[in-house]
Amino acid sequence: MPDKKPHLIIFNPDQFRSDALAHLGGQGSTPNLDRICREDAVSFAQAYCQNPVCTPSRCSFMSGWYPHVHGHRTMYHMMQPHEPVLLRSLKQAGYHVWWGGKNDLIPGQHGYDDVCSHYNRSDRELTGYNLHAETWWRGPSDGDNYYSFYAGRLTPRELGPYIDEDWAHVLDAIDLIDSYDGDQPLCIYLPLLYPHPPYGVEEPYYSQIDRSRVEPPLPPYGRWDDKPSILRGLYERQRLSGWSRERLTELKATYLGMCARIDDQFGQLMAALKRSGRYDDSAVFFFSDHGDFTGDYGLVEKTQNTFQDCLTRVPLIVKPPRDAGVRPGVRDALVELVDFPATVADLAGLTFDWTQFGRSLLPLIQGQTDQHRDAVFCEGGRRPDEWHCSEFQSTSSGSDDGLYSPRLSLQTGSGPEHSLAVMLRTDRYKYVRRLNENDELYDLQQDPREMHNLIEEPDLQDILISLKERMLRFLFETADVVPFQPDERSFSRKE
């Protein structure tokens, strides 16, 4: 256990693709994230989320449990008071837990007092456009931009800097770092909205991306009949089939501009840590909950039960406190977001009173090993009888012409579009087991874009059997959790 608990910075953008990072070969502009990985941190090039949508992923990485363990497979069933949440454990361990940003983790009806010391409600004046007022950028309802999520360059309502909720929370976190004089170690949790669509960003970030260097998104699949049906449904309903290569590249460049803004905010926060003298005593975590299609395969946004790398491979950067030791740079070991709470516990000297399926990344960070996992897993969807798990329970996106209606409309019938699925990914192969549709198998060495489903390939049947056995072992090992505190076997007599 460390003599002094480190400050913790959890910088958690939403829907940030791993390949937006320049140091991982992407075309984004991420100088601050690139610099910290050269000097003080480790970037995990093969980090994967455990669910491709927001709430299940957050429930997973804040507990160390896979989504199926307690049924956290939907957008709106969050962590209950009796379930483990890392932030609560940190608060109980003496941290001043400051939360600034979106939720998607705990039920709104319970409030935040149980899991954090302060939930930030910024009093800064917001001068940016409210992107939920969609009509100004979506265009006519029969147009090809109506479901594309593309907004483009954003401008303030009035002269001065563009301030939205993300900026407000980041600036408030910087103020906290500059002014904090408490005795408790700080835990700053910044679950930001960007670069979640709509794809729109202000200057200078909009123009920061060199369009000539941006690779166009991947083309649509040549065939759809061996792919999950939700993909064809989205392709038909989102209406991007007529978009030109240049137009799709512009959408991707705007998204990369959103990631550039995240990088700038991260850099400003790191500068505040250094200015306050807390940088060396802080553990910094930067990771996203999942990725985004961003035009790949002719699609935008995300799905709940498909597992392309653009959705499941996420940035994961960890800077430990200086006295913990680090060999900076990029690691290629397979890791998962469930490894996050175990790593925090290792650095902060915490002992959890619940089962952890994650493993500390500290040996990788310190350079003691280059190996971690033989496979990573992601899961999503629902059984046919689980109508209570459909997104129609959500009040935020259920209108007939809402941005998410292409996805929601695919859940109305008896089809398999929202069916249960589990992904297993090794260094070379990706296998997806589907409850009500054909399985998928990809040789990522020969087909990194996941275009050709090899599930029927005779020469790969032995490999397929071994992958199925590995998935069975995973589901067997993680099928449940047993409470650490036993119950008494008999009633005690009251005196």
C-alpha cells in the first residue's frame, strides 16, 4: 500500500476512437496526449471496451464486472446502491471525489451523494449553440443529412469564447486544481460528452484537421447477408449511401476536430496539475467508453450488438504517480476496460470487497511484462423475450423522427436486429457468437477491416472450435459473483 494516496484524474471522453490518436497512427491532432505518452505515460494500443454503448460500458469499467454478470446490458439500467462502484469506494477510502460531466452510470432517482463528494453544476454562462435544438443543422426530414449526425463548424451565439457544458466542467476542474487546499486526496472524474455525435466543433478545432491527410471512411460491405441484420437496416435508414467520398471524409475530419478539442482540454488540465505541484503525485487515466462508426461501412454513431474495432477498440492512457515507476510508450498487449478499477486499487492501495474480473495494468506500465490477456471480450443486445431491454424505455430518443429513430425502428418487430451477441478477440481472430443470427469469424491479419465473414470456411473449423471453447470458459468463469460477507445461518435470539 502506498504511503500517500495519489491524486486521481479520470478523463473520460465519450465515443473517442482509438485510431484518432496520432501516436497510434491516426490522422487526428492530439499533441498533448502524444507528448504524455512519450514522457510519462503508457498508451495501450489494443484496449477494448466491454460493451459498444454508453451505460453498459460505464457500469462495467466502474465495477470491474462484465455486463452480463448483473444484467447491465441496457442504456438505462444503471448501478444500484447495493452494487459496487469505484467512485463510492474511493470516497469511502478518504478521497474528495469531484464529478463533472454526464452520468450514464448511477440512477438519477438516487442522487450523487453516495458516490461523490461534489457533483458539479457549473454556473458559467454557456454561449455555444445547444445541439439538442437539431433543426438548424439537420435540414429537411426527407434529406440525406437528417439521420447523419453531421453538424459541421459551430459558432458562438455571441462574441467571445465558445462555452458549452464540456468546457464548463473542464474549466471548473482546472479552477478546483488551482484552488484546492483540502487534506483529502483528489479524485476528479470528467465524463465528457465529446466527441459523441452530432459531429460538430468550433474553431480553431474545426480547421485544425488537414482534410488532405484524412483517410476516407471504410466503404460499405460488399454483401450484407452474412453480417448482423442491424447493419443493413442502419445503412438503409441513415441515408448515407449517396454521400460522396469527399463528404464522408469531411464528416470524419469534423469528428477528428472534436477529438482535437478533447486533446486541448486534456492539455490544459495537465498544465493545471503541473502549475499546482500535483502532477508528479497524480495518477492520470484517459480512456473512452466505446468508439464510433464515423462513416465506416457507410454508417454513423454506434450499435448495441456489433463489435467492429472502430466501436470496441478505445484509447487507454495511464500516467502513474512518479514514485510508482513507468516505462513510457506504447504497449501492444491485449487489455480491457475492466482492468481500470484493479489498476486504480493497485496504485491507491485499495482493497475491494467484491469480485474483480479485471487485472492491474501496473506490471505493463512499469515494463515488468509485455503480456496481459490471451483474449478480450465485448457483449451486447438482448434475448427475444426481453422487451423491457429495448431502447423504447428511454425518453430521450424515442420520437418517430429523432436522430436515433433508425436504430429504434429496428427494435419494433420480431426480427433479430437487437439480439444477444458476444465477441471474443485475440491477436489474430475475432469470433462473434450470436443468439438469433449467423455467427461471425474474421482473420484480422488478412482482413483487418472485417469485410469477409469466414464462419463457414472449412480450413478454419479447428480454430473456430478453439475460439468457441475459449468463449465458453470466459462465460463459465464470469457467470456470477458471490458476496464477500456471508449471512448467518440462524436467527439470533433478541434479549
